[in-house]
Amino acid sequence: MRLNYPSSVRIIRVPCTGKVDVLHILRCFERGADGVYVVGCREGDCHYQSGNFRAKKRVEQAQHLLDRIGIGGQRVRMCNLSSSDAPLFVRFAEEMHAVVMAAGPNPIRAARASQKKASAPSGAGLHP
């Protein structure tokens, strides 16, 4: 339908959201993502029977873990759509983008940037 959604959204296709593990979600944050938005089949319409229910539980686990470590569980969400729900996909992507923008940058990425600055040689005392 060629609908536009925020350019910061990166789509990673998987055969089924049931294959998305908590570790995959956490790894996204470790690599600098500010948020993760999992889109699965409508409940009851999963080609792999219960994959979207497994994904929902894993997203909830990731939210809980992110809250506990101080990153914020609101940075992970899941919704269930069909392939004909493109306008809803765009609306949810825009909503998720707004949530992530309000939450600010990923604290892990910010911490790494400050560590790099602190460990970078200042050049003081060096002579040619």
C-alpha cells in the first residue's frame, strides 16, 4: 500500500513471532536499539498454531526484565495484525515511535558513548 511509517523503524522478518526469544529482544537493546515493536499474527490465526501466544509471553518477560534493569519495559511492545492491516501497522509504528522518543535514547548506548569518550586518549603530553 506504500504507506509511510517512521524512517527509524527497521523491519526484521522472521518465519513466526514464536521464534522471537527474550534474548533476541534484549540483544537489540544491547546493540543500540531504542525500542522493539513485535508484530505477530492475529490471535487464533497463527500458521504455527500458538507462536503468537509464545511471543506475547516473551515480550512480557522482556518488558519485566527491562523494567528491572532500568531501561524501561515500555520500550518493548507487541501487537497482533493480519497482512491486510497495513494502516494499523503504520499507526502502531507511529505510536511506538512516539513512546520511544519520549523515553529518550537507549541508556545502554548512552553509557557506551560516555565510556568511549572517557577511554579515548586526550593527546595531552604528546609531542611530535
